[in-house]
Amino acid sequence: MNNFLIWFLTTIIGLVQMLIGAYMLAIFIYFLTRLLVSFGGVSAHNPVVQFILQIGSSLIEPVLKPIRRVVPMINGIDLSIMALWIILYVISSFLGFLAGQIALSGLR
């Protein structure tokens, strides 16, 4: 493979991995905020909490909807966030493996 093509592909894969990582961080912050609001750790009237919940509901909830149809709630615990987290982790790991294989193909 051409060195430029290898560099380009690994760079694009790295950017996608960074976006997935940022999305996973947003999921974690959204989950933690929802958990703290549910257990009364923070007030739902706090402007920062409202902002996090609003952004989370617009960015994360649309992705969780189809997962919630497949992953059932167990004793009232919503496991769809954990399922989404695992799916994103597997995709990110696969992309890292793919980038490594592409980079190694340039050494041959």
C-alpha cells in the first residue's frame, strides 16, 4: 500500500476512535448525572444538571431507543446504557486492531 494511504486511513480511524471516546465520556456523564438526580444527590433544578440532561437526552437517548427494544430492563434497572457502552467499546477496539493491521501492512 502507498504510505500516504496508510497514513490517511490510520488517521481517519484514529479520529473516529476519538469521537467514539468523546461520546462514551458523554454517556458516562449523562448516566452519572441521571443517577445522582434519581437518588437525590443533586437537584434537578440546577442549571448545570439541566444542561447535561438536555444535551444527553438529545444526543444519547435517540441511540438508546432501539437498544431498549432489544435489551430488557431487569428489576427496574435500565441496562441499555451499559449495552451501548459495550458496543462502542467493541467498535473502538476493532478499529484500533484494524489501524494496527493497516500500519503493519505498510512495513511489509
